[in-house]
Amino acid sequence: MSRLAKHWTGSDSELSWMKIEQELVEVQPLLGLLCQGVGVVGPAPPEVFVFAKKAKVETNLILTCLATGFYLKDIVVRIRRNGRVLTSDDGLTSSGVLPNNDETFQKRESVEILKSDLSKFSCEVVHEATGVNVTKTWENPPEEHGPGAPIAGVVAGVVVVVALVAVAVGLILYLRRRRGANDNKGLPLAATPPDSAKQAQAQQPS
């Protein structure tokens, strides 16, 4: 008969149950040490990052969706473009689930895109073990829209400045002309000599 069965025989069953509880308390620290030794951890939620870096081709970027620090290892990582899930047919690459140094895992999905692509991209991560369902969006910053974008911005700024200067000069000229016309209206007209004065001047000997 096993030791546990002996504890439940006889009239001292209550005392036997107390002994079992005591034995479990004594064993619990050993179980904790054992779990630490084999690296057993509880479920951990992922941290999610979405970022872009320069590609080998000057006009392109590599967009990456990264989930890291999660446990258990089952996870779903997706990149969407305007709501559509990208696949290998779109040039998507996946690292697969890789181990970290702290018994957790990481996974990343990457795709190469044009700097001029103004589509809405999003990174979606689902980790059922921790109930995490995260979506982070990424928008192409203005400076990454291509080499012509900064030049276009400078040209637009110059055009605006020139237009403002032209308006200011035109307004100044208009005000000056208006002021000159008002000044001329206030001047007296030159006096015209009468006919008799003209005749007397004509009769005077030279």
C-alpha cells in the first residue's frame, strides 16, 4: 500500500491530511528551484515596433514589423498595405520565431517599399497566450517621399515669397499714384491774362 493510501486509513484521517499539507509545503521550494533551473516562465506579452531603414536601392526603404519579448512562442505577425495583408508575392520576408537570451522569443516581418509610396502601412501582432492584439500604423515621412520632394518644397516657398513681394510693390505704387492725384487737385490753376492786357503788351514799343 502506498504512503498516501496509508494516510487515509484509520480514524486519524484529519491528522494524515495535515501531514500531507506539511509535506507539500516542504516540497514547494524545491519545485520552484527546479522550474528556475529549466527556465520555465509564465506567458509574457510582446513589445511591438514598426520602423523603416534605408535599402540598398537609394529610392527604396525596408519596412519592418517586430514583435519581441513574448512567451509562449505561438504568435501572428502581419504587415498590411492599405488594409491588405502582404505576402511573399509582395516581397515580404520573415525571420520566423527566434529565441532571445531571456527565454522569450522574437519575430519580424519585412518588406521593401518605394520612398515615394504614400500608402498606409500597419503592423499587426496577435499573441493568444496573453490576449494581445495590437495594430500600429506607419506613415511615410515627408523627407522620405523621394529626392524631388525637398526641391519641390523650396520652389514652392520661393514662389510664395515672390508673389507676396509683387503684391506689396503693386500696393505701394498704387498708393503713391493716388496720393499724387490728390495733391494735383489742390493746386490753383494758372491765371490767364485778359485780352486788353495782351493788346497793351503788343502796342508797347520794343
